[in-house]
Amino acid sequence: MTKWAKIFRKCNNYYKMPQTNRNIWDIHYTRPRASQLYPDENVVRILKKEFSMKNSCLRALDLGAGSGRHLPLLSEHFAHTHACDFSANSLKHYAGEYPSALQAALPELPYADASFDFILCWGVLHYLPKASIPSAAMEIRRCLKPGGQVFLTLRSDNDTHLQHQLAAGDLKDGHARLFSKAEALALFDTFAQTRYGYITRQPVSEEYLVAHHMLLCQK
Ligand SMILES: C[S@@+](CC[C@H](N)C(=O)[O-])C[C@H]1O[C@@H](n2cnc3c(N)ncnc32)[C@H](O)[C@@H]1O
């Protein structure tokens, strides 16, 4: 069976996948600049702090893996690293290199309850339709083992960069939503513990601000 047949055979929610933004991400992953080689430094730091010893049982999921920039890092910390994304081109050009990669769309995930010790959901949730985001948060919780953690970002309402991207940039005609800190925290209030951080940067020569809430939530 070819690699592609394996990816699509495993994907049991392909035909009912939400379409919001999917075409836009598929186009994005045909551009050479979509390739990102290096992990976000916040992910590097959290994994070093929380999962410093590689353990032969631990399982991680890169949810919305994109160009797969976090997969080598996750594999350094976890014995089993899985990847999924709803973009066929993310899988075709990048994350599909990982044998366990599959196409899946939040707010539904094709994994059993309590499958993972760690889920990374970096830069993904704010692209979902507003009504789906609480279900996505519950779905992430369902897929975590008791005591498992999700590390995620949600775009902050202080961000001025994303609207520009949606109006005229790489994500033209896409949908996204910005969150206040209180809204971001409320989405994950069913978790036993949530730790909060904030990232902001102004790219050189740009007037726009990139701002994300960063949450580390334990089931
Ligand atoms: C900004 S990129 C982030 C990629 C990667 N996490 C990273 O940090 O480089 C957002 C990713 O989320 C994926 N995505 C958006 N909505 C999704 C959904 N409903 N289900 C699964 N993946 C989704 C997109 O295809 C894209 O790869």
C-alpha cells in the first residue's frame, strides 16, 4: 500500500471535515515559504522543563502540524510522536513523512480516549469557526491521558497582524478569531490546572503586532 493510501485509509472523518480555511491552508503549503525548519522557542523551553527525560511509554500529538517544524523536537522527548492536520498538502509535503501522520479536522479527532501524554496545538485553534472552538477544547481533553498536558496558543485581541494577513496576505479570504485573555482561559476551565503565558513580537520593518495567548493545561 502506498504512503498516500495509508494516510487516507486511516482518515475516517475525511468526508465530513469542516471546510473553513482548508483550501487556504492547502494553497499555503504549496508555497516554498510555508516550510519552517525551526520549532518555536516556547515549545523548546516547555518540553525541556516538563518532559526532560525521554520515556519509552510517552505519546505526543502535533495537532495541526503544518510544515512539521515541531516533529523532530517532539521525537526527542517522546517515544511515540503522532501528527495530524486537515490540510492534504501539509501531509503531502511535510508531516506525511511521519508514518503515524493522518488527515483529521478539529473539532473531531480520530483518536481513542486518553491516547496522549502531550498534545501540541500551536497556532491552530483561532482558525476554527467560533462555534467549534469549545468542542475542540473538549476533544483535546478527551484525547489526553489523566494528568496529560496540552500546550497551545490562541491569537490575542492585541494582535494587529492577523487581520492584515486575512485581508491581503498569505491567508487572504480566510477566517480567524481573536481572544481576550479571559475568553482564552474560559475555554479551558474544565482542565485541572492551567498555566498562562503571552507572546508578542513586532516583525522588523512592519507596523503590525503579532500577539498570542499561550496556555499549558493539565487534564
Ligand atoms: C499557523 S499553522 C501552524 C502550524 C504548526 N502548528 C506550526 O506551529 O508551525 C495552522 C495549522 O492548523 C491547521 N488547521 C487549521 N484548522 C484546522 C482544523 N480545523 N483541524 C486541523 N488542522 C487545522 C492548518 O492546516 C495549519 O497547518
